[in-house]
Amino acid sequence: MTNKKVISIILGIMCFALTLGICIQIKTIKSTNSTISQNQEANDLRDEILKYKEKYDNRFKELEEAEKQLETEREEATQNNSELENAQQEITKGNKITGMTEVTGPGVVITLTDGKGIATSTLNPSQLIVHDLDVLSVVNELINAGAEAISINEQRWVLTTAISCRGNTIDINGERIGAPFVIKAIGLPEYLAGLERVGGYLEYMKEDGVGVKLEKTNHVTIPKYSGVIKFEYLQNVGE
């Protein structure tokens, strides 16, 4: 083999190796750029969400301050005017009933936690989990027992409250909430504690392996409903 052929072969191998290296480098750069781009998009989206959350928190604080100012002005306006005082009392009473104000009083606190038992041939693992139907059933029993105000994980229960399942969590008033579920209720503690009766829903949950704890207390604070209650079809008679 002549020197020219040897040199040609060597140059060919070097060119192939160089081309392969360039291709690998280009692919690596593209992959890196793609990763950087995806990370940048995720960071931008996270920043955007945080900005909206900050705006929401600021607006909510402004709303609370405006409501406090309005309450102060109402009190000043109704002084020495029996008709306006009566109207103000009716508004305050209505806000308590509809859940638009924070309330406190005696009652019970019920905590529901997912069970830690081991699934067997006779025990469905789904039975160990607190479902939306469980929370709804407990709320209904509290209402039947005379509860005047109810909250679930600090979400106020009102006429329009919806409870629905979302995977491992539950949606309440549009908020995603996970176990444990702390249900607070204001009412006569002795009546509300009757939920632990034989044959009641709490006993049924205990038999399924779900964690259930009921405490009577002389002081329960339930927050106000933070959403907006809208009635589309409800009208006063005669309107």
C-alpha cells in the first residue's frame, strides 16, 4: 500500500470521526436547549401563578378591610335610630345564617383519617379511605342533629357548597382538600355527639377501618364563607 493510500484512509477515518463528533455535539446542544427551554417555561408559569395568587390575596385583604369599614359605618348610621338598628340586626342575623360571617360557640370537632389497616380478601382497600360520600354523610347527620354552622378543613358549609371526589383528594367549595378531614360544628354538644351512637355513620366508618375521633368543646370558631353566593332562579313571592 502506497503512502498516499495510507494517508487517504487515515484522513477518511479522521473526517468520519470529526463528522460523528459534530453530530453528537449538535444533538447534545439541542437536547440541552430543549431542557433549558422547558425549565424556563415551567419557571415562567410558576412565577405567573405566584403573581396571580399575590393579586388575589391583596384583593381579598382589601375586601375584608372594606367589609370592616362598611360594618363600622352601618353601626354609626344606625345609632339612635331604632328602625335602622332593627334592620342592621336582621342583616347580621342573615349573615350568620348564610355563612357570610365568622361565628363561634359550643359544639364538636370530628376528625376523619384514612385507615392504616392491611387489605385482605374480605377488606377492600377503598374502605380504608375517606371518600366524598363519607364527608357528606357526616355533614348531613350534623345538620339533622341541629348543627347551626359547619366547616370542613376551614371551608364553611353553605347552601351552595359542593363536595366532590378528585382522585386522592376532595373538592369543597372549589378548593382541593386532603385527609385528615377536620369537621367543626356549632350546636348543642350533647346532641351533636350523638353521631357516635350505635348504628350511626361514624360507627359504620370505624367498622371499615377509617380513623374517627369526636371531641366535644365549649368553643368552636368557624370561618365565614369566602366565595360569592349567587341565586339565579330564587325570587321573592310577588316579584
